[in-house]
Amino acid sequence: MSINFNNALGIHSDALNVRSQRSEILANNLANSDTPGYKARDLDFKGILKGEYENRQSMELNRTQAQHIPAQGVVMDSSLKFRTPHQPSVDGNTVETNIEQAEFSKNAMDFQASFTFLNSKFSGLTKAMKNQ
């Protein structure tokens, strides 16, 4: 009998990858908190896990006249969004350090929860394979 890891592990393996990417983005926001004009970014975590961005690699551009050449635009990373600040700074920087730190901490806790869940799943699978 074969084991299907996607069914056994659920969404947590994908969640770890997304949480890791989000951690890098939030750390980058914190590192640029004093950079004039820097725009804070974040991932749409729920949209990524639902698969909303998988089919958006390209989009067809509208033509206003039939003689226009058909073209497609490429969406590089539509899951990466700019954060709307509550109190934007005068120099155009949209990083709010307290919010970024809170989001980073929450992301770290969610990462640890998924990691702990996966660890327990692997322990259970190992025991099942050893017939214990």
C-alpha cells in the first residue's frame, strides 16, 4: 500500500513554503523602514493557498480597435501586494515598524505551528510504517 504525502500532510507543507517567503518579505520591509520612498509589501497568504494566483501567469490585453495587434501582459508576482499604511510618513515610506514586527511575529508563530503539525504527522507515519 502506497502513501500519498499530499493527502497525509494536507496543506501544511505548502503553508511552510509560503510562510517562509512571507518571512523574507516582512524582514525586507523591516530592513527598509528608514529608506525614503520604500513601499511595504506583503503576500496574500489566503489567496495563494486557495490557488487563486496559479492561473494568473499572463493576461490578455484588451484591444480598442480590430486593427490593433493582440498582445498579452505577463503578471510577474500578483500575490505580492503593497501594504496600505495607517500613518504614512512624509518621505513616502509606507513601512510601519510596529505593524511589520507584529506581522513577522504572527507569521513566525504560524510557521512553528505548521512545522509542529508536520513533525507530528511524520512521527505518526513513521510509527505506522514500523507497525507499532
